[in-house]
Amino acid sequence: MSKRLLILTAMLFLVSSQTHAQAVRDYISIVGSSTVYPFATVVAETFGKTTQFKTPKIESTGSGGGFKLFCDGIGVKYPDITDSSRAIKQSEIDMCATNGVTDIIEIKIGYDGIVIANSKETSPFGLSRKDLFLALAKQIPDPENSGELTPNPHKTWKEINDRLPNIAIEVLGPPPTSGTRDAFVELAMEAGCSRFDWIETLKKTDKKQYQSICHTIREDGAYIEAGENDNLIVQKLETNPHALGIFGFSFLEQNTDKVQGLAIDGILPEFEAIADNSYPVSRPLFLYVKKSHVGMIPGIQAFLNEFTSEKAWGEDGYLTDKGLIPMTAAERDHFTENARQLRANIFMDSE
Amino acid sequence: MNKRMPARPKTIDRINQGLAKRHASEKLFHRMGLLSLLFGITCVAILFSSIISKGYTAFQQTFIQIEVHFDEQYFTVSGKDNDTEALSTADYGGMVKQSLRSQFPEAASRQEKRLLYDLVSIGATYQLRNMVMQDPALIGQTTPVWVPANDDVDMLIKGHMKREAPEAERRLRDQQIVWLDQLIAQEQLSLKLNTAFFTNGDSREPELAGIRGALMGSILTLMVTLLLSFPIGVATAVYLEEFAPKNKWTDFIEVNINNLAAVPSIVYGLLGLAVFINFIGFPRSAPLVGGLVLTLMTLPTIIIASRAALKSVPPSIREAALGIGASKMQTVFFHVLPLAFPGMLTGTIIGMAQALGETAPLLMIGMVAFIVDIPSGIFDPATVLPVQIFLWADSPERAFVERTSAAIMVLLGFLIIMNAIAVMLRKKFERRW
């Protein structure tokens, strides 16, 4: 009976596989931020094609999700590297430590700019971070009662600032699950928010209140959550010339014929401006590596060497072609050295 | 005293009276049905035409012909005699650059040379290496080779990037376009069939990216799913339908199976993560785990379809078999099952088609990942077609837009084939009573 045969083969299939499952992993496993994903994948591919090692597997889990997997333990079951669009938090270091993950190598790989852009059909206008806060916060300081909050009344940009055009506020941006959103809120909204003196003082006295004022984005339709897909935001800007969009610099670079970046605090989102840190809405990107995995999984050292080589992350490297903003030469040297020597710079030991 | 209406209306008159209204409402119903059908067809037509119009160009790729001189000097590795080592580590990038320089000697400055090298894909390097590895006799010779062009060139040739746009707004500089025009005039640039799309795994270079890895992943995953869910599903259905006593317990199980069919698929992913990866310790991202999770997801569908198929076999068949002395098992295996089989198969194929298009549960078990190497077994890390579509849709490079649509076309092709097989099987074996 062919069906019985089928069941039998299925069984055999499973049993024979049981033994294999525990075998050693011979490829590097990487998890983490979707912002670093486009860069890590390029390095992984080049690494796989130019060395005798297998191509690393890269999952895009988001920075937080990456740390969760990364800190789960030591061993072939757990990822070797996590990439992140923010520095590791103390709570994550603690979580790692409780699971025995000590000796983590932190490598900064470069910067990413978050751009605010609109369609080429509309004339560009510069924004300050304060403008952005006043346009997008759920509650803003009441101009009549100092120290009081009022629900955001602004409908058009002109209401915020006289030199801005008289068009409705409509901003397409990422949802709260996105690292880009976190960075935008922190770097643009919070900076604009702290221009108000009494809120600035609140930072010291009531941090919770401060964060809820500065970090809460309005929900009345002016800010439109357009999903994690930055391509979609670019497409929507094309069909809606009055809207602004928030996305990563690499998407601006690929679509310069369709959209234009707006100046923030007078500085346009350009390669040089982000590289020398004068563009305000940019953030560093990191790799975190488990030192104890270096001997266990083949190729980690070689992979780090590839990542930190000039031909990858240098000023003319292939990562800059993909939109990564390189660090200064001195910073690059520092982190290359760290990677070469596998210097665990996130706490030396559990001790 | 009994005042009657002079002429009592006859039945036929009342019918005639209402006839126009009844005809009108029937016509309305008819039209509404037709309208909703048209609406559905239009939506499908729009979907298909937008996907096909965006995606068909991905099946072609721009190639550039370069004269490659496989100079011996590139193959001498200092102090090493190892032949294959020398062959695989030779500076193929240097050879590509050399041939481009001799083609366009006017590119002198470093900046210009960089622009020139950017015309050709990095894939040219790997292609030359493969050529030499296969035929070391090429060393020392000069041959024309068609190599893939960079994705920006490809976009320009296919018209997805506007040539008229000001230089600052396109990714190709004026100088590069001049060179491309020269190549076109000399017939050294042309669109050819994009075989890489079917033979390569994923890549971050759109011109090298292919769906073979995802396709293999889908096939392996579905194989695991089919091998597990079909026998288990059919056995469950046969037991519940033919052997199990009808009591509270079986009712309870039946309700639960029907409920499971409606559980969102992400829940199965979480279950898979907890049980197969964290508890049993299967590797992440493996088709084995994907197949197991999808098995859980498709089982209710298969069980429900199989039970319906068993129910539709008339009781007279069973009674006749039992009447001439067949045992219960003989009755089921030799008489009921063969008649119910087409229905079971249809249910299974529909379940498989559902599994083929699933991404949500795979997210939890690590199959949403960048994987270049083509998986060869159920333990290798793999991804599947719908995940590949998702990953490409999210990539910044413009050339991935058409590849996304092309991958959707491949996925839709497979779904249509599977559903067509289901219909054919039904037509062929179905018996009406």
C-alpha cells in the first residue's frame, strides 16, 4: 500500500533528521535591526562569495527583537551577531548576563540619516525641529497659559510658522514598532520639544511626564502610519505632492528623481552633512558580537574583518554605495582595531 | 346582507398583476449577481495587469559585452603552487576593469574610472571566475564575454529611469550615458533572457538576485508539510468519521477542529517557536520547522475536507460491503476510501496552496531572513517565495520593484498550477450519486 509506504518514509525522514539536528552550525547567524539589514546583507554576500565560508544568514527582527534572541544564551542554537540602530541598553546587558552572555564586542559601523522629504512637484521648505514637534506632537504647550498643555490645534504648516507654506500638515511615517520611528522621535521631536524651557526643566524633575509630552505623536490623522516599507512612503509622496514622508537616507538616494529631502534646522540631508554630524537627525548603527562564539562558529573573525575593511565601510566602500554614512577615519581605525583584537568592550566579565 | 364584491378577482389576475413586479425583482437580482461577478473579475484583472506590466521586464536583463584578456600575470599567486587556490583567488575584478579601460581609454581620472567600473555588475567577477574554474585553458586567451550590467544601467535601458532628467536627479552620470550609447551603437549592449533570476539565490545586487533559493525553500517546506499533514489528516478524518463513537468527546473534538481552522496563522508560528525550536531544539530558519508549523496550520483544512468527502460516500456502499462479510477495516480501505479519495486530494491541495502563500507563522521561526546559499536539505537555512517577495518589496534599489512583481508572477503561477491540478483530479475521479 503506497499510503503506508508514505507514512513510513515520513517517519524515517524525521528519525534520521533527529540526529542531524544537533550537529554543528557551519554558517554565521545574524539577527537585528531592519535598518542595518541592507548593509549587513551586502557584507554577508560579498563574504560568502569571496571566502570559503558559507554566506551568513541574516534575519531582520528589529533592534529590540535582535537583542532578545541574542541574549538568550551561548551555543549554536543562538545567534552570533545582532545588529542594532541604537546602542545596547543596560536592561539588555543585564538580560544577556543572566543567560551567561558576557564579553560582547561592540562595533559601530557608521551612521544613518533620517530624512523628511516631499515630492519634487512641490517646492521644498526648510523645517526646524521645533516646527516638527509643533506639527506632530499630540499635545503642545499652550501659548496662552505658560506651563499648560493643549491638544495640538495646528492644521497647516503656516499656523506653526509664518514663513512655512499654507498647506495642510500631512506626514507619512513609520509605525511605533520601527526603529526609524524611535530615532525620529528621539532626535527630532524630543530636540524640538526641549526648546520650551519649562519642558526642559521637567526633564530633571519628572522624566516620565517629559517623555510623554515629547514622545507622543498625534493621532488625529495628521501623522499617517504608512507601514515599515519605505518604498511605499516614496510611492505615496509621488501621488500626494503636499504630504511629507519620513524614511531612511538610502531611500532618498535611490529616488532623487522623485522626492527631495527637506532641510532640518537649515541643513539639507546630504552625504557630507550626515557624515560630519551637522545634520541633526542621524544616528549611529552598531554590530554586537558574542566573543565566545568566535572559535565555535567558523568565519566570525573573517566576517568582522570584511565588515571593518576600507573596501566595505570606507569612504569609497561598497557600503556607502548602499547608503551607509561612514565614520571618520579615526573612528574607523578604532573600531577596526577592536574587531581585529576581539576586544570585548561591553563589560569585561560577569564579575 | 352579505355584500360581495361584484367580480371577485380570479387567481390568474392576481398573478398577472404581480407578474411585472416579480419579473423586475428577478431581473434586479440577476443584474446584481452579474455586477458582483464583474466587480470581482475587474479587480483580478487590474491586479494581474499591474503585476504583469510591472514584472515582465524582470525576465530580461541588460548585458554588456567586454573583451576579457585572461592574462597569466593575474594567476600567479606568490609562493603557492596550489592550482585551484590560484584560480579561485585570482584578481578577476582587475581583469574586468582592465577590459573596460581598454574599451574606453578616455577615462583617465580616478573619478572617471570609478564611473566606468560602475557600469558593470559585480557579478561579472564571479562569472569570470566560474569560466576559468571550468576551463583553465582560457588563461592567456582573449575572448568576448557578455557580463550583466549594473542595476542602474538596466533600469535606464528598460526605461524605468528617465534619461531626460537632470544629471543630479538620476543615478547615472552624463558621462556614463555617453559610454552606454557607444556600447549600444557597437552592439555591445543588449537585453537577454535573465537566467540568473531562475538559477541564483537571493542577492543584494538586483541583477544577481534570483528566486531559486526561495523556490527550493518552498518546495522543501511543502514536502515536509505534505508528508506529515496528508497521512495524519486522512487518518484523523477516517477515524472520526468511520470508527469513533458519537459522544460528547467526539463532539468536543469536532468543535475544536473547526475552531483551529479559523485560528490566525501567526499563532501557529508562536507555537512552533516554543515547541520545535525552544523545546525540541530544531535549528531556526530550517524548512523542517517551517513544514511542521504549516502542517499544524493545514491539518484542520485537510481533516474537514476529508470528512466531507467521506460523508458524501453513500451508506449503501458500506452496507453492501459489510453485508457480504467484509470487516469494518476492509470496508473502509477497499470501498469507502477509494471513493472519497478525490475529495480528500482536493482538500489537501487547497491546504497546500494556502501553505505556499503563508508568511506570518514563518516570521516567528526565523524564515524571514536573507539567505544566499540555495538550501539542499530540510536543515539548511531557507526562506520561501512569499517571504522573498516581502524582502524584495522592502529593498531600496529600484530594480527590485520589477523583481518583486516577477516573483509574484512565479508564486501565482504555482498557485494556479496547484489549483488546476485540484480541479482536474476532481473532474477525473469524482463520482456523482
